[in-house]
Amino acid sequence: NLAQICADEIKKANNIVLLSGAGMSTNAGIPDFRGPNGIYRRQLGVNPERIFDIDYFLEDPSFFYKFHREFLQTLKNIKPTYAHKFFAALEKNGKLKGIITQNIDSLHQMAGSKNVMEIHGGIWKSFCIDCNKTWDYEESMKLVFSQEVPRCDRCGGIIKPDIVFFGEMVKHLEESQKLVKECDLLFVVGSSLVVTPAALLPRLARGKIIIVNKGETNKSYLPSNIPTLHVEQDIDEFFKAVNYHIGLD
Ligand code: OAD
Ligand code: ZN
């Protein structure tokens, strides 16, 4: 049974790292991108991948902001999933050394995880794309909900949240690479593994890899010389079954 196998791997491991993607948060009510009800499946009249395209943002920031207001509303009412809490508990008991997340929903931190690399940035900070003035979360929320496109009060520039768009550099890449290189067990949870450089991180693993992801999962970047287990089950249901054999609280 896969949950039993996974539990045994966790018991053997001393340095676990998690790479998480949008599928980790669908059970919290946040849609993913490429799953059956994903954001990129929406019929918007234009390619929905433009929401996070930096060139398109500079051309028409209102397109992103329409989507972003909806996302921020959703965020107000959500809680971490079972799986988020499971990985927070694994860190607390000393086995898990870090989480590399592609998500900007901050649910890992809400669940109590400490060492979280938000490689696609987050919503904590916003800045003016012209003069670099920054705003914290609370201040930027006011601006986002009072203007169609929030603008800088100093220079009139467009305000952009510190989320990594297509065409921009990811954050904490070196630290993330180091975490993966040093771990003896890498979990890849809720990611289609199509967006690089995040999808290239598992190549650096030297221990074992356990992928927990339903639906299409791109395997082409995975290392061929590392034992890899792919669990195609619901994330929360699977980790509940795993914890049955481990008993973290
Ligand atoms: P994707 O939406 O590409 O992949 C999420 C995966 O999770 C899909 O394969 C789903 O089938 C699977 N999934 C969803 N819910 C699940 C569940 N409850 N149990 C098991 N599997 C489930 O999301 P990411 O790989 O995170 O970047 O996408 C990577 C990046 O693409 C995002 O960070 C975002 C996006 O463009 C930027 O915006 C820069
Ligand atoms: Zn400015």
C-alpha cells in the first residue's frame, strides 16, 4: 500500500524537503492553473496565461487586477488543508528542513511552517514599477480595492505585487537548489511540473522522490537515476492515510 510505503520512507529519512504547487491548495478552495477547473482553463477571450505575463501586465494591468481582486477575496476565507498541516508538523518534529512553494497563497505559513521559500513571490509586499516605493500587505489591499489599477502616490507609476510573473526571475533559487541537493527525501506535491525553473529542481535530488499529484504530470524534467514514486491520489486523503502510520499531530 502506497501510504504505508510513504510512511516508511518518512521514518527512514532525516532531511525531507517539499516542493509544492497549486494542487496543494485546491482542497482549501483555491483553484489551480492546469487542473480540470484550473484558472488556465477559463474562457476569457484571450490566453489566460496572460494574467501573469509581465509584458501583458505592462500593456494592460487592469486584466491582472480584475483577477487579483477575486483571488484576494478568496484568500480572506480560506484555511490550510490537512496536507499543509501535515508538512508543518513534519518540520516541527525535525524531519522536514524546508518547503519550496510555487504558491502565493501563504497557506504553508498559516499552517505553521517556518522555512518556506516562496519562489514565485507572494502578496506580502507591493512596489511601484517606476520608483520602487513599497507598500505592505494592508496598505496595498486598500489601494487594490479602491482603484481599478493601483498607482503610486509619489510618481503615478503602476503598483505591482511582489508576485513573480512569466518573464521575471524566480526568488530564492540558490537556497532552493541547496535544499533539494541536500535532502534524502523530496516530496513533489500538487504540481504539474511544467513551469521552469521550479520543475527543474527535482533533477538535483540525490535521495528519493515521492510525487503526489493527480492528473497530468510532466515527467520529462525528472532525473532518471533516482527512485521515484508517483502517487495519483487526492493529496489530503493520501496524507491522512500516511499519517495513520506515523501519528503526527
Ligand atoms: P498546476 O495547476 O500546473 O498543477 C497543479 C496540479 O495539481 C495538477 O496536475 C492537478 O491535477 C493537481 N491537483 C489539483 N488538486 C489536487 C488534489 N486535491 N490532489 C492531487 N492532485 C491535485 O500548478 P503548478 O504546477 O503549481 O506561476 O503551476 C506552476 C506555476 O504555473 C504557478 O506557480 C503559476 C502558474 O503559471 C506563475 O504564475 C508564475
Ligand atoms: Zn512610484
